[in-house]
Amino acid sequence: MSSGVLHIVDSRTKQKYEISIRRNVISAIDLKSIKAPAAGTDRADHVADGLRVHDPGLQNTTVIESAISYSDHERGLLLFRGYTLSQLWDSDFEDMLHLLVWGTYPTIQQRKDLNRKLTDQMLAVPDSVHRTIRGLPRTTSPLPLILAGLSAYLACCPDTIPASTHASLYQGNLHNVDHAVIRTVAAYGVIFGLVNSHRKGIDFQPPSQENSYCANLFIMAGLLDRHSSCPDLTKLSCFRRFAMLNADHGMALTVFSALVTASSLTDPISCLISAVAAAYGPLHFGATVSAQRTLREIGSTDKVPEFIEEVKNGRTKLFGYGHRSYKGLDPRVRPIQSILKDLDLSKNDYLKITERIEEVASADDYFRHRGLYPNADFYGNFVFTAIGFDPDIIPAAMLTQRLIGIMAHWREYMLTRGKLFRPSHIYTGDMNNSQGAAEDGPLTEITPLLQSHPGKERYSVFSTRQKRLIILTAAIASTFSPISANIYYPALNSIAADLDVTSSKINLTITTYMICQGLAPTLTGSFADQAGRRPAYILCFWIYIVSNIALVLQHSYPALLVLRAIQSSGSSGTVALVSAVAADVITSAERGTYMSITSLGNILAPSLGPILGGVLSEMIHPLSTLSLLFHLPTGLILLSNGLIFASYYAITAGLPSQLRSIYGLSDLNIGLSFIPMGAGTLLSATFNGIIVDWNYRRMVAKDRQDIEDFEVEKARLGVGGPVTLLAPIPILLYALTAPANNPPPLTLTLTLIFTISFTLTAIYNILNILLVDLHYTTPATIMATNNLVRCFLGAAATALVHPCIQHWGVRATYCGVAIVVLSVVPLPLPADIPILYFRYPETSWIYPGDVVLKSRTGDLPIISSRGLNPELTYLLLFFDLDVIYGMNATVTLHWYQPDMLCAMEGTGLMDMSDNKRILAKVDGYSNGGILVNKSMGAEYIAPRPPPFSHHRYVYLLFTQMEDYQFPECYSHIFPQTPKARAGFDIQQFVDLARLGAPVAGNYFIVEYDGPVIEPTATASPTTTWLRSILCEGSDPTGSAAAKACEMEGSLQIVM
């Protein structure tokens, strides 16, 4: 009776519970319903979360449901998919693989097809896997050799890794799972053959379509008869039969390790790597190696009784005897003994010792009462040594057979959507050391308050160097207030001209700054004494940084007046904080020396501030370099280039320590080892330039476009893209061959360094060329921005590489570097965005954020039809965002144009309505056409930024519906005058005209480049009174019954 109900009474709560029993198993999740009050308990016990199951080693825990194999030690029964050992005794490897993985015993044709697929995949194993294994010393242990081979194979197949492709690459995907099973079995067979032949010092022979899987395994591993140069048929038969016995054994450690890894939905090669590492443990397949060592220590059959006594007393271990899962004779032992008879080991002394151990142990009550009997490993190692395997490679050889079960369970797990393995643990540590009992007993009235004697410890937790750094940091923080005040003075005249206000008004901003500079410290000081110094510093700098950002973006005098006061409130609080920090850290005996440091800001700022302000004021755009970081696609290219540069320096910075720890090189030899890196850089710069120029000429000749309209990014990335895809490969190989325990030849490491240097330099140079191509008018600015990004990222990589190596190891660190390089591939290619491409007659095509001179924007622009539907009608709005007045809801309209159509090439010259504008040029970048208008709108007014400034201008294109009606309350916009165009409410117009969202748009910056005009206090001829329109049916306050009206404002605006 295997099903029923388990009745439980919880003594803690007197509650009764009923837990279902199915197939003699209860669900651990059901136990979580058994809960108790958490009051008075240790939070680490999670009492309120439900009852947990503690099962060290999972001795009585079932983790999956499987139909693959079943073992019954009492009846001596082992079933594979319902078949007994006697039924499968003559089965080949292909038969067992098909049976366990796909659930049916194969037909002759199915077995042939499976053998052909396995052989094809074995022949397809990349040469880099061969070179990886051959590049390691022959004396290397089999474990790292096999792991290196599997890792090299995985590096050649990145598309098989779900994390690099798709999370559900295998889960529920029958086709991908089946293909991965065959590929993994084939790859492991080749890697095993490579490792065995390499360690024996013989040539690797490839597999053949004419042979079975086991025969090909023998050929690749070099297990051939000396006379016939073919596998010995008897040994081959013994290996085949042992493979059937060892194909699966339930939740053995190799299978469970693979499943734990598989539960993260990763690829089977990664799961196999986990299984290989588990197999080599002395409590699993590694028991065969330990058993051989034990037999050598025993020496003869006469010493067996003495050895058994030592085992019983716990002084030594008997490997291969007894089993966790059952207390009886392993069903595989007797078949294995029959295999040994075929191998004729009658003269093997170790086998005699083994048989003597079983004889003595089976007659001993100690073993019989505990149900300890030989398992398959006890005799199995003799099968492998007789076939010709060295003892230390037996675990790997056994895994070629157990691989059948591993793949069967992996496939079953992926197709049944198993759960992620995430067990919990019982925390036994302290919850809070600070609340523990006194170590020296309970506290009494005579217990001294200070447990240490004066003089034994420093009176301060900070060293002298730390105190100096703390005070210096606080002093630097306090300089922001005086330097922000003094940096302002040289630019007063320029700011007055830019904002078109008088000098007296600008001086008021100094007054407000100084008033807040005196008031703010009184508030900050009180806050710091109550909340602490760190919150006060955070608050001050948060206010200071936000106000600085706002000052950069504002273009009005009232905003300047208010924001300067806020800026002062944030920065001046640090002046009081520096003294508070000094009092906290420094005693009165040393305070005189350190307080002098705190006054550095007030001393230096009056002299340094004006100098810095004068330099910045003379520069046209001191922030233009930083603005490129947010410019598409420039920002992504800069980031890509920075990541490549950082990857290069991560490898460069870590190379000396690796050469010293792995190869023990001297400083001179380490320096000489950088020659391949320099050679790779030099050769890459030369060769790469030739290839890039050739590709450029090839694409120009192919497309036959004008240079002005040529899409240069395709020419550059056509070379850079493939190089970027190849660059991670040598980095991965460098990572996988780097560990010091089994170092690769130095020549291999230097070759990889050369290759890494060559590829990364090529990528870096190509992206540099592309940046100059995109910003050919300002190459110095773009290169300065590029230098800023790459230096910051390179510095970060240099600082982080050694801590990462110490924390994660060489392999993980440089695999991460390879992933960073690979992540660069999509960055320079941003997704398509709705950009409205246009150009003026004297400019090239304008990208969002481009800077254009005012003198080049006088004529109507040419607007491309690229990305637009030629069957639709469009409406265009063009406006200025930076007109100076107090309302953010309205702007100044420069152009309103409805009824715009796509005029495509080949349709003839288009009559451009009243102004008779003629389409003079159609190029490749305009996609074969431009937008033209068939009716008049509010005529174009050219951008008019005031002297010493720049304004932002925006084009928005909307789809114009057939029933479009112009809102009559906006009829005032048609005159080509500032008064008519001021106070244009975009959102209100779009709502009333029912235009919907824009289909395309663009923005650019127009710089004033006209003659210098002295600022005046009177209104210029281009100023007018602000017009604020409120149309019927639309109200910013939300009222739908508002009436149309026109209001005259009292603020001035400048167009």
C-alpha cells in the first residue's frame, strides 16, 4: 500500500494536519502548511514560513519523477525503461542511447541513423578543441584536460548557450534538445579520445562512418591491437557490455550534478562539465582510483584481515564497498565478474586481493548487519585497466558510458519543465554579536567600564594618514561655495548680453548668492548636529548638483536669479560642515594644524575662481564635449569604443601578474613578453587601415553614390562588425588556458596576447575612423570626448581587474571581458527611430542634436521622405524652444505647413505652390524623394538666436487626415511677424486639430554667428509682447467650456 494520508499533530500548536502520501512519498511543499507563531523564536528558523525538511546529503529525498531506470537490490533487479539486464546484454551503445534517451529500443535502421549522426558530429568537432588539449602538457591530469576540451568546444558554439541566445532555447523545444544530445555525446567521445591519445603520446585518429560508437571511441583513444591496428574485439565487447550496465543508476552524483546545473536551463555541455567534476570525486567514479591505491597499499592477500580490522575501527576507508541507495548486493556486480572472466585476469594479484576482501567482509557480522556489499566500482576498475586505460582516466572512461543516462535525464528534465534546484539551509551562526553575553561572565557593579587599559590602543580609530585625507576631503568640499561665487565674475558681461539684461540686474544675482551664502550654513549646521554629517553632505551636494544642472539648461533671467540662490544654499552649507568634521575627528591637541587645512577653500577660491571662469567664458561651448555622450548614434559608438579600450587594458593590466604567477618570469622577461602585444597593435593599425579603405572604395563603387550622401557607417561597420564577433574567441581561449596549476606553453599565451591585441586594436581604430567620419567638421571635439570615455573606462578596468581575479578567478574574469567585447556588437547600431531627415542648401543631412550656424538656415530646408508613407499627406510644425519668457507651455512658431506630399524621383519637377520652390536634388539619403507642399501655410521664419547664444529648434511631422480642419482660433499665426508667432501652444493646437502623435521629428541647435552687437537695456526690434491664446474646447486647467479670447501679456520675448 503506497498511497494514503499522513496524520500529524504539531506539539507546538496542537494543530492537526493531513498530508497526502503518493507512491510512498510526501510532498515537502505540503509540510510548509505546518506553521507556528514566530514570537519568541529565532528568526533564522523561519517558523512562520512553515515546516522545513532537514536531509543532509539528500539521503531520503526524491527530487524528480523519472521513467529511465529502476534498481531493486533485494531482488537483484536493474531495469532500463522496463528492460532487464539479461534482455539488454547484447545491446550496443547506440541501442542503449536510443532506449534511455528516446524511450524505445531502436530498429536496425534507427540504430544506423543514430550512429551516422553521432559520427557526423564527432567529425565536426572544431580543430580549436584539438589544439587546446594538445597545447597542455601530456602529464596533466585527465580532469583539467577534459574540462579544457569541453570549454573549448563550448567556446566554439556560443549559439548553444541559452544565456547568449534565448532563455528557452532548450526548455520544451524537442528539436533543439534532441540535436544537443547527439552533439554532446559526440563531442565528449572526441574529447575523451583526444585526452587519452595525448597522454599516451600517440597520434589522434579520427572516427569513421563504418564503425560503431564504441569502436570509434577505441580508435580515437588509441586502444588498438599492436598487430591488427584495430580494436581488440574481446575488449570492445567487454567495454560495450559494461557500458550497458553503467548507462544509468538513478540519481547518482554525476546525473544529479548535471540536473542541478540543468535546472538553470543551461546547455548540456555546461551540465556535462559539472558531471565530470563530480565524477572525479573519490566518493563517486573516483572511488576506482582510490580503490587501486588502497590495493597497492595492502600488497597481498595475507594482509586483508588486518586491513578489514582497520576499516571496522574507522582508521581507513574501503572504497567501492557499500552503497547509499541500497543495503544489498549491487545487481551489476555479478555481470561485471563475468566480464572479468572474458578478460582473463587470473594472474592479477590486485584482483585476488579484491576477491579476498569480499570473502572476509561477507563473513564478518560488521558488514552483514550493516548491509555492506561490493558495488560496481569495486570490481569495475579491473575491467578498464584490463582494456588498457590508466587508473587516473577510469572516471572519464566510465563517464563515456554514464553519459547515456546523463543525457536521458537532461532531455527528460528540459521537456518536462523541471524546477530550479534551490534548497534552503539552517543558519547556526549568531544573529547579533553586539548583543551577545559578556565573554568574561555577567556584568556586575565592579566590572570596569573600559575593558582595555589606556595606552594599549590608539585613542582614535583613524590613522594620521586617514585623518589628513578626511580633513582634506572636507576642505575640498568646502571650496565649492567660494569658487562658485568667484568663477561667476569674468562672465558677467557675456551673461548680460546673452540674456539681454542690464549689468545691474546681473549684479542682483551676486547679491542673492551672498545672502543665501550667509543664511544656509546656519540651517545646515543644525541639521548636521542632529542627523549627522553624512546626511548633511548628501543634502548639500544634491541641492548643489541639481541647481547646476538647472543653470546649464535655463535661458531666462528670473531662472538665473532663483537658481543662483539655490546653488548658494547647497554649496555654502559645506563651509560649516568642514569645521564640524574637524571637531569630530581631531582632538584639541592637534586641531590647530588641521584647521589650517580647512581654510584652503576660502584662501584659494578668490584667485582660482576668476581664472577658471575666464577660461570657460572664452570657450564657445565648454560642455559641447559632454553633450556628444547623449547624441545618437555618437553616444553608443563612444561607449562601444570605451568598452573595447577597457577590455584591452583589463588584459594588459592583468598580464604581468599572470606571467609571474604562472611562468615565474623575471621583470625583464615580463617586459619582453609585451612585444607580441605591441606587434599586434602595430600590425593591426597598418593592416586594418588598408582593409577599411579598400572596403570604403568598394562600397562607393558599388552604390555609385556621391560622397556627401554615402552611408559611411555601413562601410566602417562592415569591417568592424566581423572583427568584433571574432575578438572574444582569443580572449576566451586566454581565459580557459590561464590557470596556473596546468599552465599552457608560453608561446600559446603570447600568441593569444598577439591575437587579442590585433583584434581589439582593429575594432578601436575602426570606431575612431567612424567617429571622425560622423563629425568631420569637429574632429578635435569628438576625439576629446572619445578620449574622456576611454580613459575613464580604461581606468575603471585597470582598477577592477585584480580584485575580480582574486574574487572570481582568472577564467571567470576574462570570460567576463570576452562577454563585454561581444556585447559591443549591437551597440553602434541603435534601433530605428522616427527621425525626420532634412538639410539646408548649405548643410549636410542634420541628425538630432547637431549644431548649425545661423547664417546657413535662412533658406527653406529640403525635407527627406525617408521612412515616410508616400501615399499620405503630412503637416509640419517648426518652432523655437528657447524664447525667453515665463511660460513653459508655449513656444514661438517659425513655420506651419499643411498639405505636404512625397515627391519621388521620376515624377518630374514639382510646382511648390506660391513660392515656386523647385526640387533641385534627389539623393540616396532622401530615399528617392522629398516632401513638397501643395498649399500655403504660415510662412517659414529662419532661426534667430540672439548674439552670444544658441537656441534649440524642433521639427515635428504629423499625419494630416482627409477631414483635417485648421483651428480658427490660431488664424493669427499666418503673418510673418514675431507678434503673430509668439505664445504658440503646441499641445493645444495638436488637440484641437486632432493630429495625434508625431510620426517623425528632429531637433537641432542654431548658433549665432553674426556680427557682435553690444547689449542694451532697451527692447530690440525683434521683441514683442507675449500672446497667450486660449481656444474654445481646450483649457490647460481642464475646463471644457472656456471661451476663445486673446490676452496681452507684460513679458518680453526674443525670437
